Amino acid sequence: MTEIETKTHTLDAAGARITYDVRAAAAGDPAADPALLLVGSPMDATGFATLASYFTDRTVVTYDPRGVGRSPRTDGATENTPEEHADDLRRVIEALGTGPVDVFASSGGAVNALALVEGQGSLVRNLVAHEPPSARVLPDREVVLAVCEDIHATYLREGMGPAMVKFFSVVSRKGPFPADWADEPLPSPSEFGLPTEDDGKRDDALLGLNMRTCTGYLPDFEALRAAPTHIVIAAGKESEDEFPARAAAEIAAALGTGLSVFPSHHGGFLGGEYGREGAPEEFAQALREALRTGE
């Protein structure tokens, strides 16, 4: 197996110090295949280990988003915005010094990458945005935004366990949210192996830093259509009718691109990271094909 050299770098951003990793290509033509930037949020770089292993012919860049892992916030802020994340991505791409990159972005990372292309499209050749959870594009947007607000408020009031139970109920639901969602019974956190007691911490990247701002993002469709970037909006085959996949379908329709269906689920690129298995080999092949459509 070819040994891939990985170098870790840090850079200063407004209110944060960002850490990113560059895995040098083992082969390939950098002129034909620019660096591939893999973007998640709140997931850090470790979640892309398996997916990156299928792209040894390209330079692959991963990073920890602000407030996660090796990229601490330095300003004490309690929430991130997609615009802040987009500016961090801009800084990483410019620090590479190689010109425009290709980007695969998943979940909240897809929201942040869309925000990047809105303002800095010249930095991105191709963007594959996988299941961006933008509640504001949904027909049931008011209810979904209220649900996300309630998750955040529950976290601040009661801690991680009760908030994560509500989050799990959101991501597993098929179809629109009913108006009486707040009356639905919920299981105990212990049934999911979650803590039942509040540890007092309020720095969780999902529930605290990004929940409201990520789901509250509304794409600037005019800016996205005007950008030089080739944009592919994707969702997992098994994710059909779930919140992030529904949002992806609405964004694709608004852009007039059509929705690309990828193998597996919301974390289809995972190969055991965080105890979750997707279909990473098939996912990587679908990603290659999606990137080729923009060449």
C-alpha cells in the first residue's frame, strides 16, 4: 500500500485558529486534478479518513471546523455562522496556493461550502454538496426551524442527553414535520446510551455552536447560479424523505440542476468512523463521477 505523506498546518482566522491537513497525491496530474477539499460540520477531519483513502491519486485536504477538535474558537463566541465557516474555507484554499480546488462537502459542511461559493466561487472548480440541512428551503420550514430551535434550547436548559434524543428523532423522521411535533413522546436518553444527567457543559459543536445557524441558512440562489463553480447537489439513496435529503432536493430544484442520488445514507462515505458504516467504495466512485461532470 502506498504511503501517503500528510502535513498538518494551522492558520489564524477571525475568532479562531484553524487546523488543516494536506495529503500529497501518490500519482496523478495536479494540473488536471486540483486538490480535493473534504468538508464536514460539525464533523472534523477524522470522519473523512476512509473516503480520502480512495483518492490517493489526488492531493486531499481535510480540516477541523472552528470550534471542533484542533480548531478552537479564540473569541469566546457561543455560535458559529455559515459565513464564518465560509471565510475559514477561503483561508484554507488560499493558503494552499494551488488555485481553484474541487470540494466535497457533507451535511453542515455542505451549507458552509454553498456559502463559500456564493461569495468566492472563483476558488472552487466543482462543488458536490451532500445533504445540506437548510430548513429554510423546505415547505414545512416554520415547523422545522421551530424543532431545531427547540433542540438548541433543550441543550442549553437540560444538557446533551435530552437534546440528542430530540435530534435523533429529527434526523430519522421521514416526510414533513407535523404541527403537533412537540406533543410526540420521546424515549429516555439512556435508551440510546446517552447521559441522563447534565454535565454542565455547553460547548457541543452540533447542539450548541451550529444547530440554529446551520439549519437557518438560506442559499442565495442568484449568486450560486452566477458563480463559475459547477455545483452538484446530492443526497443518499437511503435518506429519501429525511430532512437533509429533502432540503437537498429543494436546493437542486431551485438551482435547476437536478438531484444526484449517492449510495447509502447521510454518512454514506463513512467506513467505521464514529461506529457508522456507509458504502464508502461505491460512494467514492459516485463522487468521482460527479466531479468529472464539471470538467
